[in-house]
Amino acid sequence: MATVPPPGTAPPPGDALPPPAGPPGAPRRGSRRGSRRGVAGTRGLVAAGFLLPALALLGALVVYPIGYSVQRSFFDRSGAGFAGLDNYVEIFTDDTIMTAVRNNVVWVVVAPAVATALGLIFAVLTERVRWGTAFKLVVFMPMAISMLAAGIIFRLVYEQDPDRGVANAVWVGVHDTFAESAGYPKARPLPVHPLEAAGGGAFVTEEPVRAGTPARLPLVGVAPAKMPDDARPAREPAAEPGKVTGTAWLDFSRGGGGTANTVDPRELGLKGLTIEAVKDGRVVATAKAAADGSFTLPAAADGALLRLPESNFREPYSGVDWLGPTLVTPAVIGSYVWMWAGFAMVLIAAGLAGLPRELLEAARVDGANEWQVFRRVTVPLLAPVLAVVLVTLMINVLKIFDLVFIIAPGSVQDDANVLALQLYRSSFGTDAHLGVGSAISVLLLLSVIPVMFFNVRRIRRETRR
């Protein structure tokens, strides 16, 4: 047994002193490192427990589909035979798929840039106005609408018929303000009328007209509802010495009745109809019919043939074919910008609110005008925010599908085609080829990777700052 030396004496050599006793319940020194290891291990297990469900979902919903798509892209239509790179070769040799690739390039270059530019303009211009918040709310509101609903809205906006499509209604209204539209596109004479076709859509009288003898120019083919609102009942003007007078009227009345080639009381004049007097192939006089259809030509028209030029009967201007092969892609991009410009505006406005105002004021004090402040100070300071918005929209447009599928009619879907839509058509269409569809999905993945790599580098660079 170990003996305890009396007080005041040193312990014998080789004997170790027992560790000093501490307060009751305090851990011993030798166990601190082990306790730390235990806490770290416990924390690691807890973190792994929380991460495992997310990792399982990530593997099931992302990693496995990507791996399977890559594998399936090397097999034929049935999936039983190895096709090598044939599916990838078909992507770049098939005209329909190449159109989708080209359209995707247009989308990536144009749509994010336009949406970001509009968002920047809206954010800067609304910063100093009282109603800026209300304006931002209105611009951001389309973000609350689904792609499906937005596609249906713009399918109606781009309708060719101006009576239904808002875009063409506005376009036709502006056009007709500066260019005279045809009055009677469907009008024509009957075989019993004293008019005959003159080529090019014009009509001419069968016999020359004479001064003092009323000329009659009856037509049919105009619905009474399409007549001008201020058209009046037709009448034959009184004869004037040395002048040619006559009437151009709609030889038809509701409910039937009346006599052909005779001006009946219920028949309306063709207001605005252009009448030309032609002698020896040359126009010697011109007149326009009044509201009651009456017209008067000078003495030079005596003995001339009266011609109704084709300008009276051409089809009215119906606007732009927004959903035709040429404009369908810009039209769909316009609908996308309408939806996402608000998103860009809100993010840029948040970045704008955090800019150091003293730098802007210092630039103004140094004599810079507002354009110079915007271009040389505001935009460089907002560069990180603009990069975030631009990269986000680029990733978004690479997988655009809904708007193109809904807005583009079936007859022009090949012209408006994009990779995501072609992926759907190749994988689930009537002539499905899962090998080609998988190859397109791999191409889309490879297209996203450079954008993601740029975004990750940018985030790391900003974190180091």
C-alpha cells in the first residue's frame, strides 16, 4: 500500500502524486480530447441524418435520370441495340432538330438580354416617381400567371383577325389612320348590270356615257351591315348641262324586292366609290360618290367609258401575320419578355436600392449628366446583379417549352421549334424515338453546364471579396 508522507516532507522518489481533486462533477483533464471527439462525431451524425433524405431525393430525381438518359442516348429506337453516336449525329443532320437548335440560340441571345435591359430601364426610371411602386406592381404581375395561361392569352393577342387579336387591331388602326382602306372588297356587278370586268379587279361600263344622260353603276356583294354608317338612300342627280352625272349604289335591299338596274327607295348609295372617266386608255376625269351614291364628272368625261378601279375592291388590310413562319419566334419571345421583365426589374431595383448614394452624388457634383452617371457609375455598380439576372434568365430560356407549344399553331411549330419542345416530340410524339430524345436531353444538359460554371465562379469570386 502507498503511504502518505507526513506534512512538510517530500514524497519519495518514483512516487507519483495523485491528480488534484477538483469540484464535484467536474470532468477530468485527461478526458477533454475524447469528449470533443464525441461531440464532433455526434454533430456529424446529426448532419448526415438531415442530409440523407435530401441526398436520396437528389439521387432518385436528378442523378439517376441523368445517368439513364446518357445511357439511353447510345441505343436505338427499341433500346435493345447499341447505336453509338448515331442519335447525336441525327441531331445535327435532321432539319427539324437543327431548326430547334438555331431557335434556341436566338432565344438565349435575345430573350434574356431584352428582359434584363427592360428591367434595368424600369428600375432606374421608376426610382424617383411617386407611382413607381404601383408601376412595379403592374409590371411584376405577369409573374403570377402560369406559362399555360400566358400562352393562351398571347395566342388570342396574336390572332390574325383584327376583330379578335389585340395586336392586329392596334396595327390595323394605325395603318388605316395613315392609309386609305378599301371600301367594298366583295362588291361586284351582276350579268344584268351595264358593267363588265376590265382586268386586275376593275370594272368598266359597256357603253360610253353621255352628258345629260344619267349613268348607272349598280353593284351587289356588300352586306348591308358592312355599308358605311353615314350611307344614305341612293338617288339619281339632276342632269347638268355639259356634265356627266350618275349614281353608284348597292342594287340590293333587305327583304328582297326592287328592280334590277333601277334605283329603289330602300337601296343605299356606295359612298366614297372612286369613278374614273377613261378615253383612249387615259384617265380624263375622276370623281367620288357622295353619301347617296351620286357623282358628277366634268365635260371632258362626255363620250368616255366609266371605270371602277381595283382600289375600290381590294381586300382590306388585315395586319401582320404574327404567328406565321417568319415572325412566330419573335412573337413568342415577346410574350416571354412580357412575363419576365418584371422579375428582372424587381431584382435590379433591390440592387439599386443598395448602391452607395454618395458615389452617384459625387459624379453629379463633378459635372456628369444623368446619362453619364447611369452609364459610368450605376451600370458598373449593378454589374453583379445584372449578371445574376442574365444568367438566371439564360438557364430559364434553355428549357422553354410551354409558351412555344401553346402559342405556335401546329402548322408553324416546326418553324418555332426549340430543343425542349423537340425533346417532348421525339420522346412522346406519334413517331417517338427515345434514343434521339435522350440525346437531345443530354445536349440540353451540356448547354446548361457552361452557364452554371460561369455562375459558380462568379459566386466564389464575390465570396472572396
